Amino acid sequence: MAFANITSDDMLLHKARAIWRRGTAVPVSQDTLVDGETKSFAKEIAPTIPTVTELDLSSFPVGKITRVWVALAEDGMGLPIRVPVMVAKGALEGPVVGITAALHGNELNGIPLIHRLYKDLDPQTLHGTLVSVPVANSPGYLLSQRGYSDGTDLNRMMPGKPNASGPQVYAYNLMQRIVRHFEYLIDLHTASRGRVNSLYVRANLRDPRTARMARLQNPQIIVHNTSPGGSLRGAAMELGIPAITVEIGDPSTFNERYVKNALIGVTNILAQMSMLPDEETPNEYEPIVCSRSYWIFAKSGGILTVHPELATWVRAGDLIATVRNVFGDIEEEYYAPQDGVIVGKHIDPVCQTGNRILHLGVVDGELQAVVDDGHM
């Protein structure tokens, strides 16, 4: 049959298709009979979760878990840019503990940790209030990227400003509308894109409150770190809120083993504060405590291989990384400058000058009053 190319042919084809559709179309119903029972395949709409602009903990019902959206800014349509917040208000008196996750939008392991924690939580036996933000950087999360919608690192914007750039206003409102209500803070992170981390904690070990939280967290490694400028942890500490950062594995994925162990650590902290009736779970091992740590950077570009495994020891002079050119020739080799433990490392083989190679933790005893690993 020739391709229809005149008006009469088009009309005939149109009529033929209409007749065929009437004869073959299957009516669609929201209800279908399955194994003798009527099953609905229509999506069930969850109850509406309210949006608020201030987290007034006194207004939440006692002995219940409540979910709200907290608006922190507005988008180009004038609609609120919101973060999800879960509030478990215990029936018994106790502290207010905050947990934040995904402040870097592609660092996701804190999300299932929070979900599992609340699944097993009984607010009737809870002492105090547990406030969790599963996604603290909703614009970055929706874009599967580390930074805010414009790429800005929110963890260098704290405590933000009320009249400034979009990321600064967002950071300010996150602090003012949510974080300032906490009495303790556990900030959950992962490695950045192209890197992997051990399960480790960054905390000011000169502060007995955060030192205790760090040990209870049950990590492989603890790094003494007084928090870089603009970080959420540092801004919380400035408000008198003891805070630690927990690094849980790798970005853009769920590391089940790391999530499980980090959850044990979080429940340890809550139990030590007498918020939970459970006893603390003893560590299966003693964490390696580093008085400081730092990154080793690539001087040249090429194809990178980092040799040591996470949480293993290297000695001064050990080969730690090799950079080859695209023809396979060795361009440069890197050696451990001193004894230390591998806290994190780069796994993306495409390496440019200035890329991070390896995060080395050092155990040399003395805890400095100010120490920063240059973490970004």
C-alpha cells in the first residue's frame, strides 16, 4: 500500500484508525481483580504534611513523631524551598538532640540511618526530643550534587546572613529556624564525589562533651579537628551546641555496612544521654584516635592509582600512589611522608594537578587548640 499523500486517503486512514481503536481498546480501571480480590492500583496520597517557617518545639505533641516541612527560602516561582524535618517528642523530660544529613546534597548515607532510627523509636519511652533533618540541602539533593543549586558549599556558609546571596540566606535560616533549637548536634556526611571514606568522626577532642560523643559513635577512626570556618559544626559550637561530624562511607549510594555501624553509634550517644532505655553497645574495637590529619595532593596530572586500603596503616616511605600518563608510563610516585592511617582516598583514576590523593591521619599525642585538615 502506497504512503497516503492525498486528502481523501488521509480521511480514510483516520476513519480506519478510529474503528480499530474502538474495537481493540481495553478499558482502564483503578481497581483490578487479583486472586479473587479487588486490588487498587491508584496511587495512595499520603496525608498532607504541613509547611512551617519556624520550628517551635513547644507546639509539637508529646509522645508522638511529627513530620513537617520547614521553609528556608523561595524559588523563582515564589514557592518555598523546604527541608523535611522529623520531630520525636518524648513523653519524658530530656535533652534536645539534632541530627542533620545531606548538607552536601549527594552525601546520602545519613538518610537511611535516620529512617531506621525513627522506625524503631518509641516516643512514649523517649526522654527528651529528637529532631532530624534527613535532607538539609534540598536544592543540591534534587540535582544530585554536593553544593547548593548554584554550586556553593553550604558547609562553608554557616551561620549565613539574612540579607545576602541565596546560599547565605538559606544557611542563615537553617541555623535560625532549626539548628539553634538543638542542645547537641550530630552532622552526618560521606566522602565527596570521586573519593571514599572510612567510618570516621571529626570532633574537637579538647572538649570533653564532643570527645565523649566521638568515642560513643563507634567509628573506625576519630580525627581531632576544631572545625573549618563556615561549617555547620563550627557554627553550632559557637552557639554552645556540642557537635560532631560523622563521615559514613561513600557519596551517591547507600553503604549498608557503614550505615548500620553508624546507627549503632548514634543510638549509643542517645543512650548515654539517657534518652533511650537501651544500654550502650560496646565497641568491637578501639577506634584509632588521630591528633591531626591532612590531605596529600597531586603535583601532576594523569591516571591515578592509590594503593593502600582504607583504615590501614602506612609507614614513612611506603609507596602510596602512582600517576601514569595515558600511554601507561609512570610519571610520578608518591610516598608516605610519615607514619599514619588512611582516613580517606581518591578513587577517580582521572587525576589533574591539585587533585587530592589521600587523607592521612597522624597519631602523635598532642591535641592542638586549633587544627584543620583542609577538608572540603
